Amino acid sequence: MILAVDVENTSTTFGFYKDTERLYSFGFLTRPYRSVDEYTMLLKSVTERFEVGALKGAIISSVVPPITEQIRQAVEQVVGKRPIIVGHGLKTGVNIRIDNHTQLGSDIVSNIAATACKLDKPFAVFDLGTATTVAVVNEKGEMPGVMIVPGVALATDALSENAAELPHISLGNPVSFLGKNTAESMKSGSIYGTAAMIDGLIEKLKKELGFKTLSVIACGELAEKVIPYCENEIPIDKYLTLDGINRIYLLNKRERKE
């Protein structure tokens, strides 16, 4: 059994895997002030349902550097082995062709590692979280680059904070395409606007990169709010990043047997 950990800006998720099968997962809000002891207690409370000795290894993907070390120490205490940290130098199953590999977020790396096993190439992964990221892999299995866009919630919050007459809103299903009051107009603009951006980017990617077809998948905490409003049929995989983290472990630790 392997423990995969996905540390995102908003939430942290722990997943237990047997080879490629996800047996169980749980998550909580990411909080930088939690101590190593707190993370250890949280993790132990869940692993009590398993035989800890069955955990053969662990891997962590983190885009929140201030808490990476706390998570690493907690995982090592519970698993009894030093976890792998997703980063430059690990096998991913994809040829990453960007200027500086160390600048590529480990969540993006994990997304493409998982998608390479799920979709035909070429493919694009839309991850809707604090930022909306777009990662593309071509027919040759190469990732030529990435797009990073302010996330829909972040953009809406920024609009509220910088426009005196616009309120803070919670994202949800728009009542109509055109809002009839300020809050509904902001909600409609945020959801439909982001959905239209995604549809437009899919067509633009095919045109710019010369793809006749393009497989697409979405993930991230805000995917379920936006993707249903896209014109394209885009499957949502809420565990895509976590599955990719586990996939990277398997690619780099094949000699370990369950």
C-alpha cells in the first residue's frame, strides 16, 4: 500500500493506493499554522483502520512550500520511510519541454502523468483551483508548455475588492445567462465567462498546435461549478491529481512490491 499526498493552496488530500487502485482518501483545509504533531495525529487517526506496516512508501506533491516540510515529517513518522517529493528529476511518463523544469508546479506534473494513462494523445488538462492551469501533451508524448490563468474564485474576489460597488459573492449555479441584479450578474459573468474561455482555449489550442482532435479532461475543486456550462463535453476527474501522484511513485519505485 502507498500513501499519496496532494498539498494544494486550499486543501490537502491523502490517498491510499494498492498499485493503481485507490482504496481510500480523505482531505482537510490547508492551514500553514498546523504543526508536525497535528498533521501526524490527523494521519494516524486515519491509518488506524489499516495496518500501518502495510504502507510500503509515500509520495508528496506540494504547491505550498511553507508547509511541505511539516507534511513530510508527519508522513515519515507514520509510514516509517522518507517520502518522495514530486519535483524535477522524477520519471513522469511525459517528455516535459519547458525552459525551467524547477518552475513547473508538481500538481501540473501529476495531472499530466495521470492523464497520459487515461486519455488518447494529444490531450489537455484544465485544473480549476486557485489558478486555472492548462497543460497540453502532443501526439509524441511531449508537453510543449502550460497556461496559467487567475482562478474563477480568485478573479471574482479581486473584482469585489477593487470595485467599491460590487459585493463579495459565493460562486454557484447562475440563475440565468444574463443577471438581473449585481450579484447574479457577477455570478453569471464568472461562471459563463470562464466556461467560454475554456471552450475558446480548446479551439485555439487545436488551431495553434495543429491538432485535428484534442482529448480534454478537467479537475480541481471548482471544476464542477464551471465545466457543466462549457459547450464541449469535458469529463471531470476529482482524483486526477492524486492518481497522478501515485502514478509517479510507481514509475520511480517499480522495484518495491506490495
